[in-house]
Amino acid sequence: MLKKYLMAPGPTPVPERVLLEMAKPMIHHRTDEFSKTFAEASAGLKKVFNTKNEVLMLAGSGTAAMEAAIINTLNPGDKVLVVDAGKFGQRWKNISKTFGMDVQVIELEWGSSVDPALVENFLKSNPDTRAVMIQGSETSTTAYHDIEAIGRIISSRPDTIFIVDGITSIGVHETKMDEWGIDVAVTGSQKAFMLPPGLAFIALSEKAWKFCETATIPRYYLDLKRELKNQLESTTAYTPAVTIINGLKVVLDMMLEEGLENVYKRHQINGDATRAAVQAMGFKLLPTGTPSNAATGFYLPEGFEGGKFVKFMREKVGITYAGGQDHLKGRIVRVSHLGYHDAFDTIVAISGLEMGLSRFGVKFQMGAGVAAAQEILKNYIGE
């Protein structure tokens, strides 16, 4: 028997309670029954986003919401600033270039967290900047950016909007969209929301909705004004991901029952335990800035074949970790502590690393990582 464990930062495990809800017979989406579920899920999303505005649900991946954020608010030729500190910062850059934006970049070493002063200085020198785009948590490097500080810098600028990819930060780190001055926030279903891939979420501030009035890029399926009109009536413009939205209602119930502060605390503690564990094993953390509580990345020994290790662990051991991307391919491992993840998932993740790396000939004190994690987790379990 080979039991499977998802320890990569998305897709993440789906709770049994949610799977059972999604296994129920399909219902039609133009019914009172579905509209009730949709309305309840919509109300729950506002609490997680900390916004009074609508959080729109789109059938698609998080990248669909990223594209929607750009094409609904901006125009070709608009100057935009992208913080490029990893693979997904590059995605903001690539989408913006696709639609003809004048893309300016703060390019950082992978693993860095941007200094908010760099953004502020750029905006002082470039007051015509229409948007600033960034990740909350840069999944490729497991680093976190100071969204709150940057949002407060941008919020006083009426002609600039702040667009945040919160795909692995919303539901992991507390995110106060309205209070922090985030104008567009996006995320996806398969991360902290503990669902299968296929559902994207996007919320716009009042300032961002005003930008939509002057946006001219052609759009049809991702027309957010059309979606807003429909979703205010607890339906969607086009066929929604019915099953996933049914599951979302249960997920939000679970998150609110746990208490959002406890959700964030759980991610923090499991993140702390994982970081302590890999360092106790003698490995260097990937993030040089603020680490994300969604996942932990660390460097493998020089010359180690990380791709073979990740494949072996997935196919022969049953534990799926994530490797590196682009120039980090084969050089790092990323371990998730995201979504449906508790203290004993962290112990499995770390003990799996220890046994697997030892099998591949890496020398370290067996048990050191597990012991370091236990030291942090022991006072958390049972609370």
C-alpha cells in the first residue's frame, strides 16, 4: 500500500467534509438552491478578504483572475510597476506585456522581500504610474512581501491602484483588503481554500471599479462588470463551477468555525516548525526576506539531484513535495504547510524528508528535524 500525502503548495489536500459535500448529486445553477449556497459563500469570502466589496467567483485558475485584474482596469500604454522577485512576479510582467502595458520592474534576487521604500521612491519619480503589481506570498521562493506597508503608500494616490496576487497568502496571512488599501486582490481555490483547482476569486475596491469605467481592452468571459451585475443577484454570468462552490461554502464554514485568527496562527506555527526543522538538519532557507507561512523552501546540497529526489518521494514513497523553478530547478525543495494542514502533517513532511534524503546519501543527524519541529509544535497541539 502506498498512502499519498500532498505536501506541495497547491493543489493542497481537500478535507473529507468538503469531499462529501462535493460528492452529492449535481444541481442546476439557475435555481434557488444554488443561489442560496452562492450567497452564503459570497458572504464568507468577504470575511476572509476583509472587504465590504463583492468577491467575485470565476470558473478558472488563479491566473484567470490575474488576467482579469489587468484587462478590466488598465489600458495599453499605461505605465505599471511590477515587483519581480520570483516566477509569479514574472507572470504579472508577462500578462501586462501581452496587453501592451508600459511595464517597469523592480527586479530582486529570488527569495527577497521588497523594501516598501523602493516602491515609494519609484512612485515619487513616476507619478503617472497607473498600477503596482505584486505577490503577497511568492510561491516560487516561499517569501512574503509587506503588503500592508506598500498598500498604505499607494492608497493616498488616487490615480494608482494596488493589485495583489494573494494566491498563497489570502487565508494564510491575515489580509485586510480595505484597511490596507489593496485595490485588487486575487486568489484561487486550490491553496488555502482547500478545494480542487478550478475556481478563482477577485475583489476590487471602489477606486479599482472606477478604473474599470475607462478600461478599453476587449473582454468577454472575464468582463468583471458583467460578473458583478450577476453576482449581486447570487448567480453568475456564465456556467459556474457548481461543485467547487458547494465545497467552498463548507470550507468557509470550517474556517470561520476555527476562527480566522486561529487559521493564521496554525499556518504561522507550522511554518515556524518547518523552518526550524530544515535548519536543524543543516539546510539553508531559500527566503532571505520575510518567509511565507504557506510553504518553506530550502537549498539542497551542491550537486544533489533534486529532481530525482522529488520524483522518488512522489512515486515510491507517496509524499509530494515541490521542487524549484527556472534557475532553482533541482536545487531546492519546497514543503507546504498550507490549507488543510496540521501539526502532524508537518511531522510527516519532516520525517519523510529525513528518511528520503538519508536514503539519497545526504549526511545529517537523523531525527534532528523532527525534534526541532516537535519542540515548537508540542505546546500547540490540543489547544
